[in-house]
Amino acid sequence: MSAFHQLVLPGLGGEELPLAQFGDQITLVVNVASQCGLTPQYAGLERLQQQYASRGFSVLGVPCNQFAAQEPGSDEEIRSFCSLNYGVTFPLSGKLEVNGPQRHPLYRLLAGEGADFPGDITWNFEKFLVGKDGRVLARFSPRTAPDDPALIHAIESALA
């Protein structure tokens, strides 16, 4: 099992969210926030989930409050916001630190020293495409929309 799939994140309701459940899937890991100018990307992320889930794909949303305090809500507030405003069905973790000394091991793996695409997360909605083997296949900037042709091509290539 890969290092990615061995991780267990806190779930949005306090339960555990083992990444082993994504072992047979292509996963798009996205740090998300509810009060950001990029928050409407939730709609596009949900469209990706709906379009590709049957082919072995999942979005994984990771709430983070490190960028201008744009995710201040409680777990329940985040869950409610995502469901009511965007119909989100993809898994969401509890809030994680993506940069700095308290960076969660997930983000040390995705973007830390020795990662395939190292460097601090620049803003909300930065995206990492992770293969079935747990390797990071691509990294996309926060401004890359979920329907961007480069992102769609990367997802479809990984699913092929």
C-alpha cells in the first residue's frame, strides 16, 4: 500500500477518513474554503465527481482556514454549506493545515520536500491528481477551473 493510501485523515464529522478507500481510484485532492472568491469551484468539482465516479475517480475536499481565514466554520457549518449551496457528494476531511510547521502529513506527502511537485500551497483550491498507486500525477494552481481542458485531460489520461 502506498504512503498516500496509508494515511488516515480526520473526517468532517470527527470520524476517521482512511485514504485506503481511494486505493482503486484516481483522486483529485483539493484544499477548499467556503468564503473564497474561488468557492464556486465547488460546483465544477461536484460535476467532475458525477461525471467520473463510475470510472474510478473521486474528488477529496480538504477544508483549510490558512488563507485569509476563508474557512472559519465548524465541521457542521462546512458540511451544510457544501450540501445546500453546491450539492457536494464527494468526501470532505476535517480542516487541515496545508503549509507551515503544522502541515498535515498528507500535504507533506503531496507538496513537501522530496515530493514530485514540491512547494507551499499558494491559495485555496490548489489541486493534486493522485493515481491509483498513490503517486502524484499532476498539480494544478488554484485558478485552474475544474473544467479546464488540461485538468480534464489529466483525469481522462489517468483513468485510461
